[in-house]
Amino acid sequence: MEVASLLQKEFQSIQKNQPLSQLVSRLGDRKVVLIFDGEQFAGVVEGKFLLKSTLNPSETKIADYVRKIPTITPQTDLRETARLMVEAHTRLLPVAEGGVIIGVVRILDLLHTLSNQPEAGHLPVTSCKLVKASLQPSDSVSIALSTMFKNHVDRLPVVSDGKIVGIITEKDILRKWQLSSQKGEFSLPRRAQTRAFKTNIPSLKELPISSFDTHVDVRIVRSTEMLGRAIEQMYQHNINNILVEEDGLFVGLLAPLAILQK
């Protein structure tokens, strides 16, 4: 089966010579923006890479954070698309025709289509390698970001005594960063960056995750759940990772790339 049926023609894009502040305002829920050099596709910028860095959005150029990923065509096979996504550690792939980007294929759409195949209905979620990472309520945003980055996930459970008490997502942190950048809470003009002034401005990365509303959008499946049903939940709620628990205790995160490797 070809990816043409999964093609989405709407995607966020921007020129690479623009300041990063222009890109920040476009990230939204997509979290990945396509970057162009004129009419030429240059790569992507992902929100998680920006959050991991220390930068001034008004002065930094987009080109400094572009990551190259492969492109596919409408005729590319679903299995080959899955292989390329796994190798590139990406949530989407641009689709090119005649040297022009005509759309994108997103990982959840690909997973949803593959999950309709008979074998997916007979495998439990634990047949995939689960991400074991989690956070404590007292952990900082910096620890959350590092853990997300290391494990290639965009959400992490907040766990206390083995039980899931909440969740923090890349989208939560991006949204707070966007708002704080607009208000100037966490990014300072150079003329104001004196030691005295810095001590009065909280750093986003130093905030405890307890300062976020971690009880929103917590999606959980049991370890005995079939893989096809877990994928359906991820697709319906547009989430890239879902929490897995057994006997009321957290056992891991089910991630799209791990499913594609199955």
C-alpha cells in the first residue's frame, strides 16, 4: 500500500532566514515545522530541540536549529515509510512530487493504518519495548525535558509510590514557553541581563513540574490491552505516547517508534 492515501496537505512551514520568534508562534500543537530555503526543502525544526537549548528567540535564526530528514513520494510503500521514520526518529515525513513538497505523512496516521492489519489485533501492548522513564512531582522542567529528549517521547507520567498521579507533555512546556516569551518572563533583553535582574526572573527550566496542571489529558491502557486498541486511543486523542499500567502501577510508555519497530 502506498502513502498517497495518508497525505495531509496542510502543514506549518517557514523560511530558514527568519528569526526563531516567528517559528515559536507557529509551533502550536503540531510541534514540528517544515523549513524552506526559498522553494527548496531544508529540513524541520522540532519544539523539543528548542526547549532543550538556551536561546533568545528574537535574535536566533531558524537555520541554526534545522534538522535534515528524508522525504518520500506519494508512491512510497507504508513499510518503507515506517522504516524511514524509525531511522530518522521523526513524527512526520514530507512528501515530494516533482521536487516540490506537496504534503506530509504523520506517524499517527501511519500507525492507525498499519494497526488495521490482522496481526496488530492479537498482540498485547507489552509485546513492544516500553519506555520506563517517569518523573517525581518535585522534578524540574529541565529534568523532564532531558528525559523526554533521551527517550524520544513527548510526554512523561508523574509517579508517586509507583502510581500515576499526573502527566507533563512537551506541548505543556511549549505553551508555557510561548506565553512567557511573549511576556518576557524567561527571556531577557541583553541590556537587562545583570546579575541583580536575573535573580528576580524565574527560569522556565528550573520550575518544578508541580507548577503545571499535570492532571489533564492522562490516557492510560492496561498491560493486557491489545496493541490495536492502544493505537486507536492514540489516534483518536492525537497523542504520540500512551501510559501503560499493571495492577494500578506504572510499567512504561508505549511510543509510536517502538510500535513501528515491532
